[in-house]
Amino acid sequence: MADGAIVVGASSGIGEALARELAADGYEVGLTARRTERLKEIGAELPTKAYVATMDVTDDDRAREAFDDLVDAMPSVDLVVISAAVGHLNRDLEWEPERETIDVNVRGFTAIATAAMTHFDDRGAGHLVGISSVAAVFGNGGAPAYNASKAFVSTYLEGLRYRQAGREGDVTITTVEPGFVDTDLAMGEFWMCSPETAARQILRAVDSGRDHVYVTRRWRLVAWLLKALPERALRRLFV
Ligand SMILES: NC(=O)c1ccc[n+]([C@@H]2O[C@H](COP(=O)([O-])OP(=O)(O)OC[C@H]3O[C@@H](n4cnc5c(N)ncnc54)[C@H](OP(=O)(O)O)[C@@H]3O)[C@@H](O)[C@H]2O)c1
């Protein structure tokens, strides 16, 4: 039986590139996001069997049902990647973009992460990958909700790893913190890599069972520096 993976947020960017890389590696892939036609087009181009499930993660009960239905439809789901997110520059603190960011990146993320962990707990094995961001390590005056939502994702996944340490079962949880990746969501161009490069590095980390990876690797230096700088210095950078 072929390995199976579900990618949440597979209709563009890093999620799409991951779906293509996974299929090239022989995985059957479950593709989910809101843009059904786009998912179907991507699925038709994959070399392995693809399963398409429309899902809006902010409609959390329905999204969890759609996730469970997708798990049931696929022969095996060994890997779940949650890539879905939105990001808005929102210096004026308008409520709608802040609300959407929290709904997708925090509530939607957790709705699917818990459904995936339930599936892995039941079968005693699996691998959950959450796409966070280097943005998780600092506050940002231009996009306060986005950076805070990524801090939630990174800390939530760390919590899942601690939970797993006290349990039986072979469940791995990997936190991915990319720098800038060339997609619609990118908020800068410094050290930018392509979604394909990001996907290849993410899958190498998955294959090695890593807890955490920066993509590309040199963003580790930026994260280290940002964690070391005092808030009065960061304030000048992220005003
Ligand atoms: N690009 C960067 O520079 C960068 C840097 C660090 C981290 N990241 C992270 O990388 C991940 C992927 O982002 P990306 O750069 O690849 O951006 P992207 O191309 O905009 O992809 C975002 C994905 O999320 C899906 N999505 C958005 N809202 C959704 C909802 N309500 N329900 C279900 N799916 C939803 C989108 O699909 P639909 O619109 O079809 O629903 C799309 O597939 C995100 O977690 C992002 O925070 C990106």
C-alpha cells in the first residue's frame, strides 16, 4: 500500500509544492483548501492518485468532518501537513483582517491539528507537520496578528511534542519555520527561496523525523539574532 499524505492549504504556494514533491516521492495525496477547481487541476497533474476535499478551516466543525471523511477515503494517511494560512499587513488594526488571521491561522489550524492527532493516536503512528514562520519569534507592528498567530502555531506544536513524549505510539511532530518564500503571502524578499526549494527542504526534515526546521537553513541565524536582541532594538526594526 502506498504511503498517504494530506496537505491542508494545497491550492497554492508551499502547500502546492509539497503536494507535488510528495506525489513525486510516491505518496498518494489528499489535497484540501477552499479553491476546489484549482485543487482538481493540481490533482490531475500528480503522478499518484489524488483525493480532493474542499475545506474552509474557519468553518471548523465542517472542516473537521471533511478531514475525517478524507482520511476514510484514503487507503492510508501517514502524514498531515497544515500549510493553510493568511497574512495581512494591518498597521491600522482594522478588525476584519485581524479576525480572519486568527480564524484561519489559530482556530482553523487547531481544528485540523487536533483532528490529525486523533487519527494518529487511533492508529498509533503518524507525522504531523505544521508550517509556522520565523515570524513566530518576534512581534511585528505591521502585522501584529500574523506574527502572534505563528507564535501560537510554534508553541502549540511544541506542546504536542511534550504531550507525545508521555505517550505510547510513534507520532512525530515537526515545526517548520520558513523565512521568505516566493508566494502571494510573502511579506518580504530578503533571502527569498522558491516554494519548490522550501518543499524539498521540508520533506528532508520530515524524512529525518526532525522536531523543528528553518527554511532555508540560514534563517536560523536570523531567528537566533531576533531572539537575542532586546525589545528596544526590535522596536526600531519592526515599527
Ligand atoms: N510565503 C512566505 O514568505 C512564508 C513565510 C513564512 C511562513 N509561511 C507560511 O507558509 C504557509 C503557506 O503559505 P504560502 O506562502 O504558501 O501562501 P499561499 O500561497 O497564499 O497559500 C496559502 C494556502 O492556504 C489556503 N487557505 C487560506 N485560507 C484558508 C481557509 N480559510 N481554509 C482552507 N485553506 C485556506 C489557501 O487556499 P485557498 O485560498 O484555496 O483556500 C492556500 O492553499 C502559511 O502557513 C504561511 O504562514 C509563508
